[in-house]
Amino acid sequence: MCTNSSKWSLRRRQLKHRNLRVLALSRKRRTRRPPKEEKETKRWLVGAKEEMEMKNLRLYMENQSIMEANERLRQRALFLHRENRALLIQLQSKFTRQAS
């Protein structure tokens, strides 16, 4: 058999639990955006996604052109290096002939 004090403590726990649920629901309602704002936000996100894709594509194309220019410069540098070595060998052979 339940005493009067145990009934009271049980009732108090039930009230606290219910109050917590009500508070949580109230908080959700206060922080939730109205539907109109949600639609505008979705439109903004779609626009931002398209904008990011375009920016990404532009950066990708710019990166490709930089890599192609880099490859051309690397080939040119290799050609100039070989030419420089050949001229240096010719110069050294010319000086060794004159010294003998």
C-alpha cells in the first residue's frame, strides 16, 4: 500500500517529466524557422551550390592552363640546358686545342 508521501513523490516525478517534454517542444517551436524562410534558404542553397560548381570549374580550367604552361616551360628549360651543355663542351674543346 502506498503512503501519502510516496504518492506525492511519484506525482512530482511525473510532473517534472511532462514539464521537460513541454519545455523541449516549446524550445523547438521557438527555434524553428517559418516555412517561407525555409523555402528561401533552400533556394539560396541551390544558388550557392551552382555558384560553387561554376567557381570550381573555373578554377579547374585555370589550373589546367597553368599546368600546360608549366609543362611548356619545363620543356623549354630542358632544351636550353642541353644547348648550354653543348656550347660549354664546344668552348672547353676549343680551349684545350689552343692550350696544346
